[in-house]
Amino acid sequence: MPILSHPAFGPRASLIYITVGTLLDVWVAVWYFAFARTGSEPLSSTTQFWLLGLFLTGLTLLVIGLLLGQIGRAARKAELPPTEALAAEARIQQTAAANPAAVVPTAPVAPGVAPAVAAGVPAAVAPASLPAQPAPPPGMAPVVVR
């Protein structure tokens, strides 16, 4: 099995959190400075609720993303095997790549004959014959069961 075949999830998730949080904060700030701040009448409590809630949500996602990036880096280091094992693992991988597994060729099996019978297994273990299949209804193709 290759080393780090499934790397830590932290960096990807961190980028998603940081991106979503930053975009949310940017658009809340754009809305506030474009519409709410220039208006002569004060903001309603509902508008203030949504404005502050969305801004703090974006800020929270940004902080989570920054912390998750640190956690992801630590997880990647924790996933690595000890340095003593790296050389041994590399030798194992090289040996496995240089010596592929042997494949024993098999003789082709005639249709309707169980593979165990063709391979020389006693007939008591393998079924003597396959059960007869009912004929398909008219207009339908026959189904071959293997």
C-alpha cells in the first residue's frame, strides 16, 4: 500500500471554509457600505439582525478555516510513518514493483461445464450438470446465468 494513499482532508476543507467565509463577509460589507450606511433612516432591527448574523457567520467560517489548516498540517505529519520505516517501505514497494505476482494460466472451460470439473476436482464436489433453464417468453432474448 503506498504511503499517504489518502492524505489528510484538512487543506481542502480549510480552503472551502476560508473562501466561503471571506466571500460572505465581503458581500455583507458591500451591502452595508452601498445601501445601509448611505441611507438617512436607521436600519430596522431585522436588517441589523441579518447583517450582523451573516457577518459573524462569515467571520466564524474564516476562523474555522484558518484553524483547520493548522490541524490539517499536523494531521499530515501524524499520518507519515516513522522515519525509520520509510526506507524499509520504499524497498518493499520497489521489490513488489520489480517482481509481479505470478499468474497461472488456466485451460478454457467449455460452456455448460463447471470450472471445478474442468480443473480436476472430484465429481462429488462439483455438480454433475446445470439445471435446465425454462424457455424465455416469445419476443424476449434468452438470459444466460453464470
